[in-house]
Amino acid sequence: MLRRFLLSGFFSAALALPAMAQCDTRFMLVNRSGVQVNEFYFGPSSDSNWGVDRLGQNVLPAGRQVMFDTGRPGAHDFRIVWANGQNAQVMRVNICATSEIAATPRGIEAR
């Protein structure tokens, strides 16, 4: 009886684990700054290297948006560079709780 109870508890916990572990790593980059975004970088907060410009050969005009996927849960850092050369960063964003990264006149915000 005790064995059946322990196995039942184990399987219940194992079935609940995937539901708790789910994380949507997609987010929308939205340009509300009024200035064109020329470069966009993001990566895990544990990595000090920004890597490649995620916009590539493209830019993000004011008022436009584009979807990205970090591909992994956890804390991420984000950096944008506007057409005028100014840049902004937001660090240690929990991507599981964030669906939008917004370029604004005041900088960059995670929402």
C-alpha cells in the first residue's frame, strides 16, 4: 500500500513537471522610439558577448515590430542601437515573463 502511494505521488509530480517547466521564449521587438533601430542584440545574461546583430541586414523603422525567439528560458540581456548611434540596454530580463521588448524615447523596456 505504501509503495503504491509513493509511486502514485511520483507519477503525479512527474506529470505536473512539464506544465511548470513550460516557457514561451518568443517576444516582439516593438519600435516606439520615433527613431529607426539599426541594430538589435540579445543573449543569455550568463554570456558577456552580445554576438551578432539580430536584425542582420535589416533595420526596424519607427512604428514597426518584429518577432524573435530566444530559444531558451531564463534571464536575457537586450541591446538596441538607433540610427543616430545612441544605444540602450536592459539586463537580466526573465524571458518566460516577457512578451515584448520596446524601444521607447526613454530607452528600452521589457513588458
